[in-house]
Amino acid sequence: MLMKRQNSLLMIIDVQERLAPAMDDPRQVISNGARLVGAAKDMGVPFIITEQYPKGLGPTMVDVRQEAGEDAAFFSKLYFSCVREPEIMRAIEASGKKQIILAGAETHICLMQTAMDLKEQGYEVFVVSNASSSRDAVQNTMALQRLAHNGIDIVTTEMVVFEWLEKAGTDEFKQIVGKYVL
């Protein structure tokens, strides 16, 4: 199935100051996470940003925070799965969206548990491979394989953006591609 902007909710999970630098290829995760947030914002796709124990792991990386803007929804959490946090789950349900696009850290922990729980609850779940990572490349690879094996679509940043756009040649296409596609 394709991702449709009118059905999508983007979740950026735990791209935080003390965690992100330890990721395998942190710059890619941070940059692509920020691109996804910017594209979502410009195309009217709602987004949620989570922070795992921000007191210890710090706030979301500045690139993502800046792209999100001052009125963005940031949710603090302790559970690895976002689904187990009542405030986050209320926000997901309130969006009315059935396609949840996940990106962030760590793929083999918070992303995987969130993705599996969302799928179990009937959501269509997509994990953005080039905007997600783990501290160890093997953990990341194994998580992506496990997710795919369990029916969760593994996608890229450009897949998300172009599926949301649907059509070339429009002013929106030119603006979004000019700003968010490498």
C-alpha cells in the first residue's frame, strides 16, 4: 500500500541530544528526521515527536526541533513502546490517521516495539530506514528484517515524500522537492 498524506501521521521517536550521537550514522538520522518533519509540516501531515526520559537523554536534536517549530507536540515517555504511553496514544487516536510513519532511535528498541504494538492495534505501519538507527549497525539491520518479516513496510525518506506528493509539476511539488529532497 502507498502512504497517503490524508491518512498519515509521522512519529519521530527519541532523536535526542545524548542518544543520537551514539547512533550508527547519526547525521543521516537527524537530517532525514528533520526533512520528514519539514515536509510533513508543509504538506499538512500531523506529526508527533517523542523523547525517552529527556531528563537523562536530553531534548530532541536541534535540527528536528527547529524544523518542527515552537508549537510542535513533544511527548516525554518512559515506556519503550509509544503505544504504552496513554498521552501519546490519545494523540495518535485523536489524529484519526491509520497510517503511522515511524523514524528515529533506536530501531531495535523503541521503534520496533512501537511498530509492533501499532500493527497489533490495526494501524498500517511504515518505518523509515534512512531516518532510523541503533547504536550498533547489526541491531539496526536485524530490527529492520524482523519488522519486515512481521508485515511492517520498510521505506525511505524519499518514498514518504514522493508518495505524499503523488504528482509532479505542481507548485507544491517544486517547493517540497526543492527543500526536502537531496
